[in-house]
Amino acid sequence: MSKSKSGKGGNGGLSADDLAIIAGVVVVIGDILALWAVIQAKREDDAADAEAQANTSAYRGARKKRKSS
């Protein structure tokens, strides 16, 4: 991983290996953020399903009470 001394590369004197490592780190950070987003979406879906189930159960319970009265 030797650094270029010419300075004409336009990349701040970073070698190709250095740029590859930096790109790899950026990709890993992006993957971690994507995984976090998927986990959060799953939690929101589970919470919405639980709320919908509770609302359905409450509606059915209220409906049964009206019929029996």
C-alpha cells in the first residue's frame, strides 16, 4: 500500500488500495444502515398488525354485546 508521490492523480495522494479500503468501509456502513432500516420496518409492521388485531377483537366484542342485549 504505497502512496503515490506524484500528486497528479487528483485523489489526494491515495493509492488504489487505500481507495478500495475506503470504498469497502462505506459499503459496510451502507449495509448496516440498510439492515437497521429493515429491522425497524419489521417492528413497525408487527406493531401495526398487533394494533389491527386488537381493534378487530374490540370491534367483535362490542358487536357481540349489542346482539346479546
